[in-house]
Amino acid sequence: MDNLKKYLSTIIICLVLATFFVAVQWGISSGFISGYWVTNLYLVGINIILAASLNLINGFTGEFSLGHAGFMAVGAYSSAVITANLGLPFPLAVIVGMLAAALTGLLVGLPTLRLRGDYLAIATLGFGEIVRVVLMNIDYVGGASGLMGIPALVNWPIIFFSVVLSLLLIRNFICSSHGRACLSVRENDLAAQMMGVNITYYRVLAFVIGAALAGLAGVLYAHYYTILQPREFSFMLTFDVLVMVMVGGLGSLTGSVVGAVIITIASAFLQAIPELRMVIYAVLLILSAIFRPQGLLGEKEVTLNNLQKLGGVFNGTVGSKQAH
Amino acid sequence: MPDLLQQLLNGLSQGSIYALIAVGYTMIYGIIQLINFAHGDVIMVGAYVALGCALKGLGFIPSLAVAMLTCAILGVLIERVAYRRVRPVSRLAALTSAIGVSLFLEYIMMYFLGADLRTYPAGFFPERTYSLWGITINNKDLLVLGTTLVLVLILQYVIYRTRTGKAMRAVSFDGQASQLMGINVNSTVAITFFISSAMAAAAGLLYGIYFNSVQPLMGLMPGLKAFIAAVLGGIGSVPGAMLGGILLGMTEALVAGFGGSMYRDAVAFIILILVLLIRPTGLLGKGVQEKV
């Protein structure tokens, strides 16, 4: 019975996703969804990948990375070189983009993650700035004026399946024994070490996976906007992603999705007042750190089970089944 | 040879600015184990306050005093509002709050004053240059070195010769034990923020004069580098922060002078990685074993 229920929820989720996919595909091809909202929809997708992968590092493993803009830039530029400068196919660009980001993640993470998390914050923040400066000075990728003429290869199916696969990857990683090791590092690194968990290995592992997915987001970004400028990848981008993760909840994957959707749409509305937008986000971040440090959803996930329970609360019949 | 000396002199001036900032980082980290991301932006606020004073016609010393006092109060306010409640909850929440404060200061300044680069009025600090054995000495260099030296000596006196300093050292050694000995930890932390933010304001004014520019994001890079200087010297150690700042400044100047200025910003981060790999406790830091 329980088995059936498990499959049932998987089937329901698949059906909902498939319906959503088809509906949006129809909406785009029939012109029902305007170009402006298509752009925002793609941006939501990219931001979900960014937020979920940052959550893997900050929320699930308890590190503090501020380098997502840098990893995204590495992924975006290296993939753009593959397609625009060398004229090679897109799948290869995806692989190269993710690998390049993962490799830089390894280079930054290996020395800093042996120590306490605070050093990672500074090292990754500096890394992000350096990536920008270096990109501005490499003429092969356009320098400060940017890299142009990247083929527009990203469409709705690619965005959709990238998001779904990324989320699935992170979810399965967290539910695996590796993921539990990461959670134990977050909860108490000293105790985890006592139990024989190689804490540096798991910190670096989560960090590298997070970096690779940020690279994937960069690949999608590059091949949707078809133009890359180093100044796009400033600290503000990392900060936006951090706000998404905090709003959604540290350690909640579905929370990251919710956070990414809310913040992307809010940013679209606040586009006219960029400085004030940052002030609002900063205040949001401070307030959430003070009053709800685990984020909006905390570690809770939005699952069918929880929704059912929520329905039960409203109907006055609270189910006996516990979440998890 | 004169070339080398010239670069070293430039490095010394810039390094002493880093040292002033790094001292603040190291004091705050020493006492509450928090990277105060907002520290770099306190520098920026200090530079702006001094700029305002200068535009009102105040001289260097009064402007410096006003900026230091304003930022000291700002520092205490930041600690009170954004850190005090968060600190005991979790380190990540405190770091998040610190980043929030940093961005808040940057963009509230940008909103009200614009992102334009500003400079101190021409008469505020008349430039002179002297030459000595083939190297050019600017009176900016002398100003930076002199101010830093005076402030550092005052700081040294406060930390090692006064009751307040003793309390600060005690809290950074062991917060709980010092509370049991009757030290008011909260007010000691507030005093630490007061002093370190005042130092940051002075650094901001010096930085603004030295590079002749004031803008809302000016604190970001020197803030990061000063933190690295503090790590290089051994985080939590005040003499270490000074040593780290000056070493970092000189290394940067040498790389900029003989290699390429493009790599100037990268130097600090390479140093950070090297320090973390080779000697995580820094040059003058003591290793602390984590206990259960």
C-alpha cells in the first residue's frame, strides 16, 4: 500500500510537470505567452538551477559560498567559446561549460574547504571578482565590450529538462548516502568527523557539484541571450541568488524553486529602480537572518504529502502520517 | 634600485591603509568570530562623511574626527541591530546578515548620492612632492604613514594598557569565562565595534585622498584585501594584522610595478590560498584546537 502511494505521488508529479511543459510549449508557439514573459520564464528556469545549486552548498552542506556569479561566468564563457568561436555542437558546449565550472570549483574549494566555512566566503567572493577582471582583459572572448554572436540554441524544452534534471540530480544526491554525509557535516562537522565522515571530501564534493550546476546555468544564459558581458556577472548576481535561497529556505529544494520564482518576478517588476531593489533585498536578507535564519520554508519541502496534510488541517482532519 | 625603493614606498603607504582596515577585521573576528562584511562599507561611509566635511570647509583633522566618530556610532549601531540577536543562532545567519548590511550601505548611498566618482576639493589637501635619492616622496605618503602610525599607537595603548583593552582581550580569549568573571560581554563587543569602525573611517579618508576618488563601491576591494591581510598575519592578532597589511601592500606594489597591473587584484587572493594551504593560522597567529 505504501509502495503504491509512493509511486502514486511520483506519477502525479510527472503528470503535473508534463501538463505544465505541454501547456507552456503551446503557449509559446501560439503566442499566448508574450515575448517579455517568455524571457522571464527562461530566467526563472536559470535562476532555479542557480538557487538550487547554491542551496546544495549553503543550505545542505552548511558552507558559505559567494562565488556563483563566477562559476556561472566560467560556464557561460567556456561554452560560448565552443559554439561561437569554434563552431562545435551545443551538447559538447554543455559538457565543457559544466566541466570548466566544476574544475574551477575544485581549484577554489580544495584549499579553502579544509578550513572553517568563513574562509570560503572570502575566497569565493574574491574569485568572482577576479573572474570578471580576467574576462575583461582577454580579447579572445571580447574583453570588456563582451562576447557577441553566440548562437541562440536554447528553447523551452532545453530549459525545462535542464531544470528538472538538475533538481532531480540534487534531490537524489541529498537522499543518497553521500548526501546524508553532507547533512551530517552541516549539523556538526566535529561529530561527523568522529563518525568517520571525511568532511573535507564531502564539502568539496557538494561544492563542485554546485559549481558545475552554476556552470550549466551559465551555458543556458549564454545561449539564450547570445551576448555575454563580464559586468553581468558581478556580485549582484550572486547576491540575488543568495536572496532566493534565503527566501526559500536553507536546506529546502522546493523552497529554492519558490524563492527563485518569487525573486525573479519581483526583480522584473522592480527593474526600473535598480538601487532601491538592492536596498529592499538587503533589508529582506537582514530581516530574514534575524527573525527566520532558516529561511521562509526552513528545511521543509513542499511535497504532496505535506500538501495533503495542509488540506487535512483545513478540513479539520489532521492525518497521523508524519512528514519525511 | 630607485625603482624598487619607489615601489616599496608606494606599497608601504597602501599597506598601511590595509593595516588600518585589517586591524578592525581582526579585532571583530577575534571577539565574535564573524567576518564583518560591512566593514569595507564603513570605510566608504567614512570617506563620504569626510568628503561632506571637506565640502563644508573643514580642515583635515576636524574632518577625520567627525568621520571617525560618525562611523564609530554606525559600527555600534550595526552590531546592535544586525548582529547581536543573530550571533548566537548560527554563524551562517550572522554572515548572511553581515552581507545584507554591506549591500544595504552600498546601495542606500548609491540611491541618495549617485554612483558617480567624487573627489576631495582641491584645497583640502595640497599635494607636494619631494625627491630624495632618486625616489619621489609625495606628501600623501607621509600623511598616510603618519596618521596610521599615530592611530596604531593609540590602539596599542588602548588594548594593552587600559581596563577596556583588558576586557577586550579577555572576551576574545574566552567569552564565557570572561562573562563569569564579571565582564559585560555585550558592551565589550560594542566597544570593539566602536574602535574598529573608527579606524575604518580613518582608512576610508586616507584611501579617498590617496587614490583621489570616493564612490559607493570603493570599500569592497580594500575590505576584501584587508581581510586577507588579517588572515595572512594571523586572524585575531592585532600586530599580525598590521604586518599582514603592510606585506600585502608591498607585494601588490611590486607585482603592479614589475609584472602587470592587471594581476594586481589577483595577488591578494593567491596569497590567501597559499596561506590557507601552508600556514592556516597566519604568520603571527596561534593554532587553536577545536574541542568538543
